[in-house]
Amino acid sequence: MIDSMIIRKENPNDFEKIYELVKVAFQTANVSAGTEQELVNDLRNSDKYIPELALIAEEDGRLIGHIMLTKTHITREDEKYETLLLAPISVALEYRNKGIGSNLVKHSFTLAKSMGYTSVVLVGDPDYYNRFGFKKSSDFGIVYKGIPEEYVLACELTKNALIDIRGEIASVS
Ligand SMILES: CC(C)(COP(=O)(O)OP(=O)(O)OC[C@H]1O[C@@H](n2cnc3c(N)ncnc32)[C@H](O)[C@@H]1OP(=O)(O)O)[C@@H](O)C(=O)NCCC(=O)NCCS
């Protein structure tokens, strides 16, 4: 961990730097569409955006990490359950493996829980996300069309939040 790191809400002065950070970070991702920086802008400009849950990590005024949790839902027939999508998360190359990504995840989850959200879903590498309590969403009966099930993950922020939830995650785009 870096002692002088702070985590705070993003604001318009950060947007250009976030775009660059995300673009560069995903050049080294195991799987990347190459458009994650556009996804950030699209989500920010949509009704899915939650300003309190778009966070940056900063050291001495330098942007070193970013995370976004936005609104999504799981649907089954007429039922619609609100959940959060974690996407994307980025840490600057030279600051990797210092716990910044983990801090961003944990901090955002604490905030999300305090705002009344009960679960988070994402598409990502289980080897990274299992440590935060993510499981295969298919274990809960939750799927994301077109994505192999081992990469679609879900995490309960409150106990048994997903126990009765089945269905399909709404498309990101
Ligand atoms: C993924 C990412 C956000 C992690 O940030 P970080 O600050 O380096 O992460 P932390 O320091 O909290 O955790 C580091 C640990 O995660 C592991 N890890 C990092 N990325 C991983 C991945 N894609 N798959 C599996 N494990 C991963 C590291 O090996 C390290 O393991 P250890 O604790 O056993 O040593 C960062 O590597 C990044 O920006 N990657 C490019 C963008 C990306 O891939 N985003 C996630 C898409 S699923």
C-alpha cells in the first residue's frame, strides 16, 4: 500500500486523465476490447452513472487508479432486480501489485453498501476477483448473454442478496 494515496470521487477535471489512464491500463489487460476508455465516457453520460461510485486513487495529485460501479439490472420475465456493474477498473502500470486495485474495490463496495446496494456483477478474471468474494454468477443462476460463464462473476454485498435472484444481466452497451 502507498501511504500518501487517497481515494476520492472523480470530477470533471479528472475526465481527460482518466481516459488516458484507462486506455493505457487496458493495453496490458489479459482481455481487452480496446475501447474501455470509451465505455467510461459512455457510462458517465448515461442514466446508469452513480457519481459517488466513480472513484479515483491519487498520489500527490497524480492519478494512479480508477474504478466505476454503475447501475445495471438482472431480469427474468417481468422481474427486474437492481444491481451494480463493476467496469472498468484500472491501475497505472508502475503502481501495480501495491494493493491499489484492491483498495479501490473495497472502498467502492463499502460506499455502495452504505448507499443500500446489495450486490455487484462484472465480467472479468476470476483469479483476481475471487479474493473479494466474487463467485461465478451462474452459481446463482445469473447469466450474461454471449460471455463464457466462468468470466461472469457476482458478489453479494449483503448476506444472501442473490439467493433468490435468477436471470440475465442487462447488456452494458
Ligand atoms: C487488474 C488491476 C486493476 C489490478 O490492480 P493492482 O493494483 O495491481 O491490484 P492489487 O495490487 O490489488 O492486486 C495484485 C494481485 O492481483 C493479481 N492480479 C492482477 N491482475 C490480475 C489478473 N488479470 N488476473 C489474475 N490476477 C491478477 C496480481 O498478480 C497480484 O496477485 P498477488 O496478490 O497474489 O500478488 C490492474 O492490473 C490493471 O489495471 N490491469 C489492466 C486493466 C484490467 O485488466 N482491468 C481488469 C479487467 S478484469
